[in-house]
Amino acid sequence: SQTIHQWPATLVQPVGSPLSLECTVEGTSNPNLYWYRQAAGRGLQLLFYSIGIDQISSEVPQNLSASRPQDRQFILSSKKLLLSDSGFYLCAWSATHLSSYNEQFFGPGTRLTVL
Amino acid sequence: AQSVTQLDSQVPVFEEAPVELRCNYSSSVSVYLFWYVQYPNQGLQLLLKYLSGSTLVKGINGFEAEFNKSQTSFHLRKPSVHISDTAEYFCAVGSFGNEKLTFGTGTRLTIIP
């Protein structure tokens, strides 16, 4: 069966510090991968999605970036965190075959607090 | 382009009462529809999905939803809620060939003992 991991689970960082959040998927190959953010009391905001290695689309201009160094690894980074980067970050995957209907499976999330 | 509207941001319901969470969508193509549930400080979990066929879809935890094409709706229902149903519920729409899902803003369901 497929599983998705995110780490760390929680993170407290000062303004201006760098960020690296990691997401890995097991039990499938060539998945579509997604990064979402939930600000406090708000819905899901799609930040990045990737349909393959070196194929990453950015949905919202910001000081965050994403990379996919391996097929099942998706990393969210920032060189300098802002207070507004605080939130709950969710990684998700979907299968690439058309019969998957793009159902997405979510990781447990990372709670980021920027002080 | 697709969009999803969840008109109710918060829904308080007494325990053992029925509940309906509303979802309306807009799309120029045929859609797939999903309901996800999010418990506090957790990721999203799929409740149910409509892909094609029967318009009444049954999911986990006693929830069901009905796809209504003419009204472009996919409302979520449960005949009797429990304290454990307290969570945020998200409606989402997808379409063939589109790698992304469009999510609604969510409905927070609060169960009153």
C-alpha cells in the first residue's frame, strides 16, 4: 500500500531563517506531487505541483520554492522566512494514470510557526 | 476554469441530529467530485467521491452525498451525527486531464452534546 510522510511535524523558526520541509511517498512510482498551505482559519492554498522530476509548477508567487530531487521526494524551501509563511503545510500525491481521476492522498502535515 | 463554493463556513449541529453540508461547483466540462474531512492538526482524508454512474454516493463514517448535475451540487449528508464528526469538511472538484483539484474553502462542523 502507499504511504506519504512529512517531516518535521512541527517547526518554529525565526523570521529571516531558511526553511526545508520534506515529503516522501512510498509504494507508488511517478506520482503527481503537491504542496498546499493552510493559514489559520483559512482553506487550502495550492503552492506547487509536480508531474515529474524537474517538472514543477508554481501557483502563487512568493518567497517559497519547491524541488523534486527524486521521483517520490518533494521538498519545499525558503531562503528567508516571513511572518506570513506561518501555517499548516500539507503534501499530497495522486497517481498519474488517467483512471485515478486525480484523487489526492494527503500527508499528516507540518505546522510551521515563524516568530 | 473550475470553482467550488461551500456557502457555510460553520455548521453547529446537536448530537444525533441530521446534517447537510452544502457544496456547489462550476465547470465547463464533466467533473469528478470529492469530499474530504480534516480532523484537528491532521491531513485530509477522503470521505467519498463521485466519478460516474449512480448519483448517490456512500462513504465512510455513515456519510453520503448526492450529485445533482442540473443544480451543480454535491451536498454531503449524515442522518445522525456524533461528537467524533467534529472536523473541517472540504469539497473538491476535478476533471479529466487536469492534474489539480479545486477545493472549497471548507465547512467547520461542530457537534453540540
